[in-house]
Amino acid sequence: MLAMNYRGPLRVRIDEKPMPEILHPEDAIVRVTRSCICGSDLHLYNGSVPDTRVGMTFGHEFTGVVEQVGPEVRKLKAGDHVLVPFNIACGKCVFCQQELYGNCHESNSQATAVGGIFGYSHTAGGYNGGQAEYVRVPYADVGPMVIPEGMDPDDAVLLTDVVPTGYQAAEMGGIQKGDTVVVFGAGPVGIMAARCAWLFGAGRVIVIDWVEYRLEFARKYAPCEAYDFRSLGDPVVFLKHTTDSLGADVVIDAVGAEAAGSAMQTLLGRKLLMQGGSATALHWAINSVKKGGIVSIVGVYGPIDTLVPIGNVVNKGLTLRANQASVKRLLPRLVEHVRKGHLDPKALITHRIPLEHVSEAYRLFSAKLDGCIKPVLLPPSARN
Amino acid sequence: MEQPRIDPSRVKGWGVDADPENDPTYPMKKRNNGEHAGYTWERPPQQPTGVEVLHSNERPNLTAAFGTSTPPVALSGMIRRLAFKYSESSYGHWLPLMLADRVNAVEGVLDDLAHGHVPNLIDELGWKAEWEHNRKSLVARVAVGALVTSVAVAYLTRKRRDD
């Protein structure tokens, strides 16, 4: 089968690889119909996630048709068209029982700090991902959801990560009616977080980034005020000024490790890889939120130490909330939002690219070329 | 300088999930005190171990299911095995893994060559996308790269005056 093949930092290609097999009685084999490239895949692509091995296939946002199921799979059957959450969750461990499906304790042998994630290095379990024609899906009765009748597959594929992550970012912010919410990052997740902030009753939503076409997209899609931080001087001072010098009620970090804006953070976090990423957005988030406010973190950082002004967290009495989205927990609510037209995920998709052109797709997305917001890879069978 | 504010009442779905109880914030822990029972839940069946799978020393065993992509190999594999002697809380774990990743990239090229495949760097780096959408910058970067390389080669191959 065709599958994306990681060869080292900034190098990926399409190759023939062996078909996946049932390795566990609760496995399913799924023929992929849509597979996105996620902003967090770029951390792998750039070589900044430890234990990302040459030969791995990335991809944790995908839909597909069930081709085969293991002997213990009861709910899914061959032919079901499913959306597959990016979390791999057993459904039985104490954390899954608490609906922390992003923190499963039976899906990642290599690290205890994160549950298993499809195609996301050995630090997240060593599973091949969905940027391929076929993929092995463990615990098939737990995570995958049959795509509801009438739902556009393009909406469905974005319910595997982007929508739940953006929604949970807003949810963790504990937004109250009238709150001012600042979102750092105008990538797909940041844009979705800004859109979802309104659902929780935000009174004002401000997005900060530096990529103008993405800011323009956010202004229309969320809708929101959207600023290029390079035009603001010190973005923290700007945000204080525009909130009666108190700061925002809720600030969301939807950037993570690849943040621009600080030469020191860029050097330590992105060039020398001496931190778990460049923490500029988180630094600004902590400093621009109101005293007693909430900082919600969904941006992805590496596992090693990262420089943030933790003293200000103490002195301002902040609440920090963070997690990988618990996709399974959120899906019923989000499906309802899509059905009612509160959310329009597929509008984020700007590029539909054949799987065979995966290296160009990564470069396009990584370098922010051609107005790219969200690229979707289409395997040959999904194009016929 | 400031942009016009959005009127929330005109945003579709505004406030439908508002909840004054959501303070300090959802998701609140769905507490069942199960964690007090320790590692006692009924585990899923154990996946057979067909390939070498390294596991964190912060857990006693392999998870019931695990990925089998790209087992550790060669020199990078030796470094990874060493890294897994240290906990996730230690630089002794993460820094060797980063080193192993870089070594593994070189091993990947050697493995390609050993199988008679010369990596097509222009394709793997996705430069076609740059050519189509960012040509000026690509040409400038290639020109600078070529210039730096030429100067370096000229310097390293120069004839010394005393030769």
C-alpha cells in the first residue's frame, strides 16, 4: 500500500509499505478516505519530537472504511465508514473511565505522560498513522465513531482533532458570558477555538498571530478581531490597553512549540532544541491574562523543560488548564453543533491533495504557502 | 488602530454552551476514586510481542496494545535502549533520543543507498510546492546556498602561498 514515509527533518516521501495487520483482538484495519496534516505534525516534520524514527508514517486525523476487525470487536463491522479520534484509548483503565481518553494508560508503552496517538512518534506509542491507504486502529470499539448519516466526510475528518481540540480549549477556559477571550495562534485549532469561544458566551474574541492571510480568515470565520503581533509593538501591553489595563479573562495558547516572536525562545526552543519548543505564545498568555484568570493550553510542546514566567502564574493567582482533547467525550456534542450549523468545520479545508504528493503538501503547509489553512490528503481509492 | 468589535448577539450559536457552573472550568474531573485502587482495572487482552518495544521505566510493563512501527535498529537503536534506562523526568532520557533521531536520519540515507535507492532530496523536501508558490524565495535561497558552498570549496581547495 502507499504510505507517507518520514526520512528525517523536513524530508518525507510516499512509499510502498506492507499492509497493516490485526495485531490485537480489539484491532480493526481501516481503508483511509481522508487524512489531514495537523499543525502538530509539523513538530514531527521539523524533527523536534524525541523518538521520531525514520520509516514511520504520520497522520492522526483521518476517516476511513472498516475493512477487517479483530475477534473481540463487537460494535464495528466491515463496511462502516468511521471517523477515528486521534487518541488511542482502551476504555477500561481508570483514566478512560474518567473520560480522560487522551490520557489512556494502556496505549503507550514508551511514555506515561501521554496516551497513544496515531502516527505521532514513539513518544506517543509508536503507531503508524493514517497518511496512508490503510491503517491499523487499536481498541476499535472505543474510539471510532460511525460517521452520522448525512454528515459531510470533510466535516467528519475535522471532528477527529481540530474541532474537539479547539472546543476543549474554549471549554477549559471556563468562559463566562461577556468574557474577553484572547487566542494566540490563527492556525486551524486557534481559529476553531475562537469560533467555539462564542458558543460559551464570550463577549469579545481577539486572535493574535503574524500570518496575515490566516488573520484575515479568522476575522471572517470566527468572527473576531485579529491582530498581527508585529504591528502591536509589545502584544501584552496592547492587550492590557484594550482591556481597561486589566488583561483578558481567558487566554488560549493554540500555538505550542513553533511560536515566533521572541529571538531567545526561537533560538533555544526551535534552533537548538534545548527546550520543549519556543514558548513565546504561552509567555504572552500568562502575562496578558487578568489576575485570577485562566490560561488554557492546547498548543503542543515537547517533553523537556520549557521557559515560561511561572512566577507570574503564582503572583497573579492564575489557573492553568491543559490537555490533549478528549475527543470521544466531546463527539456527541460536536456532532450536534455541526448538524445545527453552529460549527462549519469543512470551511477550514483549503487544499485537497493526492496522498502521492505528500512531500509537497507538508512543505506547502509548513511554509504557509498559497493561503493554506488546512490540507487534506486523499488516497487514490478516495478519488475514484 | 483597534478593529471594530463583533456584536456577540449576531454570532450564530452565541451562548448555547454558556454555563455559570463552569468555574473554575470544565472538564471537571469525573471522579470515581478508581485511581485509589491502583493498577487493578480489568486490562484488555495483551498484544503479543513480535518486535522489540522499549517501555518507560515509570511503568511496570508494556501497555495492552502498542505500536510496532520501526523497532530500534543499528546505532540509533543502541542509543534509544540506553535512553530508556532513564525516566521521562531525566535529560538522560530525552537528549539521547534526540541524538538517536539525528543518527537515524543518516542511517536512513545509508539504508536507501544499500537498497540501490538514491534519495530524491528535491522531492522529499517538497520543493515543487516552493517552486509553484514561493519561487522567488526558493531561487534566492538556492543562490545563497550555492554561493556559500562555492566560497567554502574555494577556500578549502586554495593553494597556499608557501606551496
